[in-house]
Amino acid sequence: MNPKLHATLMTLALLFSSVSLAAGLQVQVIDEQGQPVAGAVVFLESAAASAAVKPVDDARIVQKDKTFIPDVLVIPRGTAVYFPNEDTVRHHVYSFSAIKPFEIKLYVGTPAAPVLFDQSGVAVLGCNIHDEMIAWVVALDTPYYSRSDQQGISRLEQVPAGSYTLRVWHKDLLNEQDVPRLAIEIGQQPQQTTVQLPKLAPVF
């Protein structure tokens, strides 16, 4: 066989083999009453997932009409986040969270330097001038994540087969101990599961 043809066929075989080992997971997130929960962050953790993490480009939380947009930003660990201020008033963005304490003092426009979230975890953000402003940065140690829609459905696509810990976070959970941790085995076929969250208590 022609060596070049043989190499091409081997490459295609490996490609289709890797695709066949990737499957999808659909998670239904519900509350104590069995009602769908929108905006939940659903993610899969494992040593292999951690090794596959890559930062994303152009992550940002905009300040507009004295509001953080989005109020929840989900990113892979190692991502730098910009905080452009589109208001005519100045804001003072800060976080005291353990994964990334920082502050950007009174400013308008876009600060030249973004904030690098190099640890996984949740950072709560505020504005030192406008107490009603609050947001969350959820930095994950995995590339396999999504957020639930209005029906409480979250879809994670192209997840390699393997053993994972399924976790679900929501901004209205009372504390970190309430975040579910469920062992799950991802095979070569799509699958579905349901996660029920404990009592939610809205911050605002």
C-alpha cells in the first residue's frame, strides 16, 4: 500500500475512533418541589477533564445600567476576564473571594488589564459604589459544562467516555456544601439523569 495512503487511512481511523468515544449527557435540574431550575451550572470533573482545560478568549462581564451582564459568567480555569464599564457613572469592581481577591478602583471604559482567574471555584463580585450590583464568576477545572435552560435542561456534548463527578451549582444555593456531587460513568451512548437541588434562597 502507498505509504501516504496508509498514513491517511490510519489518521481517519483514529479520528473516527475518538469521535465514537465521545457521548452526550442531558441533565434535568429540579428544585425541592420538582420544578425545573434555570441557570444552574452543570459540569463534569475528573483528572482527565482537568488536563483538558483550556482558557477561552474575550470573556467579559459588562457593567450597564448599574447591572453586571451577565450576572453569572462560567469559564474554564486560566481564563482572563475583562470588566468594561458602559455606564456614564464610575464603578469600583471588587471581590473578596478566596479564589481571586481583586479590585478595580473607580473607572469608566475598559481597564487595560483583565483579571486572570487561575484557580477553580466561585468568585462573588460587587461594586463598592452600588451595593445592589452583584455577579458571580464560576471558574471550572473542566471543559465539560453548560447551564440549564428554562426547562431545567442542561446538555453536555462530546464528553469522552470515562468516570466523572457530576456537579451542579446555582447562585441561590445557600452554601458550597449544598452543591451535589454524583459519580457518573460516561459511555459511548447519550444518556440522561436528574439532579435535585436543596432549598434555594435568592440573594436579591
